[in-house]
Amino acid sequence: MPFRYYPHSLVYRPVQIPLTAACSCLLLVAAFLMPGFALAGAQQEEQLSASVRSVMQRAVSDQASPRLAFSTQQEADLWLGSMSQRLMKKIPDESSRQDFLKTVHYEATRAGLDPQLVLGLIEVESGFRKYAVSTSGARGYMQVMPFWVRQIGATEQNLFHLRTNLRYGCTILRHYLDVENGDLFRALGRYNGSLGQAEYPNLVKAAWLNHWSLPNRTASTNNGNPG
């Protein structure tokens, strides 16, 4: 059975998906420790309805400045401090790391996603490599396929640009969650171009829960409570 995403109750409910623990752990260790490792796939181009295309176009064209959506500055500082420490080996420069994390939090939150889930997805997709390119042509941190720019964006948009890549990636995952009625297992499969296969959703789930989750978060630290 899949693990599901409940956008209204702000809860993620994971259940078992068949994959051996040994394989999952080994692949996660490789993804986190090996600079060149990533399990990137390829979103499949599909015909979008006019209404869906319009919604996604508005989502990727918004120019509001990234901001952290926390109740207090203390909560923001705690989240940034915790995530920054975990990400230090992947993005050594503190300024770049802070910018990256603030952008992840903003783009995930505005798309109704858990920022830690997005960090887990990025870990598996690109290993936090800004200029990662898959054999299928997917680009950047969230491994976005170029056809999305043609479908919902503008030709001048650069998928290697931090905010552009995260904006597209979060918008696309939100779209797939809506298509799959909140079924995160199937939405992740669509995102990776491996719909119906357990390996990729399991790896993202494991990265999310094992590397990026926070034990005692309030709803204001946003949109999903793994476990």
C-alpha cells in the first residue's frame, strides 16, 4: 500500500512499501556520500488541460521574494540551524547554504509541501548538485525536464538557476500529488518517471525521515508530519 499525503490535515501517513532494508540503506549511503551519485529519472511529458496549464503557469511565474514561513524568528533560526548543519558537507559555503535552504523552505511551503520532503527528494535526485544533468536531460537540484519550460514557462527561464529549478520542481510535484489524489508513492513515481516501482519512493521517504525530519515540529514549520 502507498504512503499518502493529506494536505488538509497536514499529515503524512507512511506505510510499508516492499523494498529490502539492506538495499535501501546502501543506496541512501551512496546518495549521501558519493558526489556523483543520484537516482534521477525523467518526468514524462503529458497533455495538460488548459485549466491545469494555467494554474501551473501562474505558479512558476510568481516573482515574490523567498521568505521563511514560521510563526517566530526563533523557529526560523532553529530550522535553519538544524538543516544547515546537516547540509554542510554538501554545500560548504555558508551563504550559499543559507540561500539554498531559505529558497527550499519558501518554494516547498508555497506549493503545500513539507520542506524536509523536498530536501529528501533533492538528495536522491541530484545529490544537491546544482548543475546535475541526467542521461535523460533532467536538470538541476530537482532534476526538472526541459519540456516543462515549453509547457508552462518562458524560454528565458534557466533550470540551473536555484529559485527557478526549485519553483518548477515543487510545482511539478504538487501537480502530481493532485493528479494522484494525495498518493505520495504514486506522485513520486510520476516525478521520477518510475510510476508503480517501489525503489525511488522508498529512497525519498527514507532520506526524508532519516536525514531531514525534525522530531518536534509545529504546524507552522510546515505542511506535513512524517511518521
